Amino acid sequence: MLLLNASGCLDALTAPDVASSLDAFVTKTVTPEPRAGNAPVRIAETEHGMLNAIGLANPGRDVFIRETLPRLRELNVPLWVSVGGFAAHEYAETCAQLDDVTIEVNLSCPNVDEAPDSAAEIVAACREVTANPLYAKVSPHSWDMAETVRALEAAGADGFSMVNTLRGVALDSTLRTKLARGAGGYSGPALKPVALASVLAARRVTELPIVGMGGVCNGRDALELIACGATHVALGTILFADPDAPARVLDELEAEATRAGFARPADAFGVAVGAVANLAN
């Protein structure tokens, strides 16, 4: 199992020690052109999590490849580059310029207005131009996760990252939205049941690797994702409050696996999937 960060939840250049405690570092999403992102307020806490409407703020592909990527390579941590865009060819153009990295294709940002091409079309376009490992990051809003996963696998995905944030709204004391944009991406502990359901549905129809994420705060959360079929686990919102979470979660994961009767966390892989299958029979 690899332990990663969720895209956008860690700046490796300002927190290199935290990045080095992970098995791989996932960058913020890179788009072809620079983006300032949405107007503030862009982050708001809620009772059970956090809303963000950053809006894919980034310096753009050229600056990332020329300046940021070389600095990230100096950290000697395996790199996953999150790639975004607003048409299939934009994703593909970025993927074609990346070497020796895993690519996470961001198919599901809730904080931008532009409507991209279909997810399968985007993955297929990227597959044509790169031999790098290609992970599809999917939305929890998918009506039929199994159908989505089948389509993306057929289009050439090598694995899946699930899930991205849910769309949500929070109001302040004046009954106005806390975020200037109104809605934002909802993350944190309350997202875990959604993530578990998505991973479980995906694992029932694919043997490809899955990075499970959404509400992971401790070792038990990570173990539950593994039991639902996650091959790897990513930490997101917890990194804002606890930069030492990677080491802590790994220690807790070992303890939780032992408590659940497994010699090691990997032995819990897919246990929940088997239980569902048995009930279906």
C-alpha cells in the first residue's frame, strides 16, 4: 500500500518534510494556462469538514514544467502530477509533456464553470500520447460508479483515484454563503461513507489499482478503505490540521489491522467486497 496526499492538500516545496513522509507526492492540478482561481472567500470550515472553492489556481503548464517540476524532483519523492483542462486535447497536450511521473487526470473539479468533454474521451486522448501510468480521479456525483469505472478502464486508465470532493454550501450568521462563489468542494470526515461506497462499487467491477480518499483522519479510516478495495490511501483535509498525520496514520493502521484480526493491513484488502458478494448470493 502507498500513502499519498490528495491533490491540493499539501505544498511539498513549503513542507518538504511532510512530503518526504509520504510514499508519493501528488501535485496541485496543472492547467494549460495560468489560473488565479476564484475570488475570496475560498475556504470555509463546517461542522464536519471543510468547503473549498480554490478554482484550480496554478501557474500554468509552462511554468510548472520549467520551474516547479524540477524543484519537486529534487525532493526524491515519487511524483504524481494532477492534470486538468477544459477539453480533451488540453489534458492530452499536458500529458504529452510529462515524463517519469504518474499522471492523475482530474476529471471532477466542482469549483470551475467550464464543462469538459466526457471523462472517457479525456482519458482516451491522454492514453494516446503517454505511456506514463494514468489514474483517473472521479467524482462522487457519478450516478453509476460501476458504469463510470468500466468506461474509464476501457478508455485506457491504469487506475483510479476516488473520490474528489462533493459539492456543498455553508451559510454564515447572516444567512449568506460563506464562500464568495456560493458552492464549493466539501471534504473532511463526513465524506468517508461516500468514499467507501465509491471504492466498494469500483472494486466489484475492476482489478485495477484504486487510491481511496475522502475523510481519512486515522488508521481505522484507512483500513476501512482497504477493506472496500482500495489498493492505496490518500490523506486530504487532515493535512491542514495535522501535518504529522502520515506517520501517525501508518502507525494506527498497523494497530487497527491487528485489532481487527489481520496480521497486516494488506490482509484486509477487499474483505467488505467479499461480504457484499456473499450477501448477494
